[in-house]
Amino acid sequence: MKIDSDGAVPAADPGVPPGWQNHIDELMGAVRLQTHAPLNGDAGMSTAQLGYVRMLSLTAGPLRMSRSPRLVQAIPCDRVAVVIQQAGTAVLTQDGRSTTLLPRELAFVDCRRAFSLDQREPFQLLLAALPTHALAMPEVLVRQATGRPLPATGTAALLLAYIERLPSVVAQVPSRTADLLGGNTVEFAHLLIDELIGVDHRPPGQAREQLVPVIRKYIDAHLSDPDLTPERIAKVHHISVRYLHRLFEGEGVTVGRLIYQRRVEECGAELSRRGHASPTVSAVAARWGFRNPAHLSRAFKSVFGMTPRQWRLRNPALLQRGGAAPPTTPATRSAFPDAQPSGTSARLSPTDSYGRVEQLS
């Protein structure tokens, strides 16, 4: 690593044990390590990984970590680290704040921006690096939480105890469980930042007015994809799943229920097609993202109170060709009034669709 004038990474301090630089860089981006004195014989490092969460435990003598603006620009890093000071004291500086970390305190470090962490005496440190896309929080909000010491009380105490236990269990659990533990770490961190900055993240009215129509259009354009989920929609629009659900709080229908509703509406439109070329239920189910005809039938009946076959018989265009109408029920009357034009799908109001589709879960 060599940076100073040409924009590369600085040379490693000869007092830093081999391998330490690479491990720390993997977690926090290109970081400059500087020893204040020869490391003692107790120096050691261990790493662990739980899904997308990377962890590092470090014991050493006085050591300074820093990430300058030049390093940030040369080698970007999209991670936020939870720093737990287990022994010794350190001075953390980021975003215009400088604070002393005492034993049993934790802090957030955003690796997207410059920082320094100066351990001025022998210390023990635990780092948990979280990808920013998983934390799914606007950078401007994370910035308010950095460079602050958090004593081990309340939610901070829970997060500290949880992270400290993870390295000892990671080798004892299957990979799927490790992934879930990593996800829980991110949720804990998100919750703590929420508490720390005291901000309500409900989207403002203007954001809702701008984004909801765009997201609805995206849903309509991708209904045929069986893998269309709130998680995918949030990722495509560069927002968190939590923010996505908040956008739809005033819509009278959840995102997942909206997907179901729109798929069933489009299936109804196809099944009402005139003439002998009317498609089969299996073909319609596959075309609109249902994994099999039985899935479509259950969804259709839960939303509209009738099966796809009954809907076909109910459709006025088909009745004119001699079909028999199914028994009329309150559910079918409300879903498909007699004035329904042929060849169109019934569109429920958001409130009605929410109530009916909720039965699917």
C-alpha cells in the first residue's frame, strides 16, 4: 500500500503484525495503522463472519487507525462499523465530533467518511462491520450517530452483549443460522440509531406523492415475475423495506397485498377474454406470476369470493354464449357487479382489497 502523493494507500507500519492490515482493510476500507510503541506479547487478532456482517476482535498495545479523505476517495467502503471498546480507552473522531471511548462503551463509525480511532494504551476492541445496503438508512441520519460514546445501558447494552456473544457461537451454528444472526445484528444497530437521533423516519408527504406512483408503476410492469417481493422493490428504488412500507401506510393496502390484488385483477381480465382463444387457467397463472393454477385459484377465491371458472361463467360475454351463471352471493356481487363491462377486470377499492387479500396469509 502506497499513497501519499499519487493517491494510493500508505505503506504499512512495520510495527503492525503481518496480516492485520488486510483484515482491517476488509472491514473498514483502506485504513492507516500507526503504532505508538512496540506491541506487547499479548497482541492478537481473530475474525468471524455471520452472513454479510464481518467481525474482528483485536488486542494490542497503543495503535492508531485512521481513514483520511484521500483514502476515502481512493478506496470507497460502504460499511458502518459498531465499535465496542472492551478494555483501555480510545479517542474517536468523526463528522466534527471527538470523544473518548471508555471500557464497555460502543460507538458507530461510518467508513464512507474520514475518521480516526486512537488507542493510546493497551486495549481490547471488537468491531462488527455492517454493509450500508443492509442497514438501509440514509447517510445523513447515520452521520448524526457517529463520533458519540454510547454507555452500556438500554438498547446499547443489549446490542453490546449480543455482539460480544457472536464470535463464540459462530462456529457452532449452521450457515443459515449465522445469516439470521447477522441480520439480527443489523436490526439491533438500526434500532439503536433510531433511538439515538430521535428521528421519526416516516416519509414526508412530498416523498410519498413522488414515490408511490413510481412504485405502483413498477409493480404493474413486473407482475409476471414470481419473485416480485417488497425486498426487491425496495432494493430497485434504493430505499429500505421499512421505508417502503411506511410509504404505503396511507394507501390502505400493504405492498405484498397490492401485488396479489393486481395479479388477480389481471388474471380476471385475461380469463374474461372473448372468443375461443380464451387462455387456460394454467397459462394465465404462469403469465401473471402465480407458481401454479392451485395458487391462482386460492388467491382468486380469497379476493373475489369465486374461483376462476366461476368468474368465467359470471362474465357477461360468456353468458351470452350460453354459459350458466354461478350462484349469486354477497361476495360475488360486491366483486363483480352486473354492470361490469365484458373484457375488463374488477378493481377493488384499496380498503376492500386490503380486507379480502389479508385472508391469504
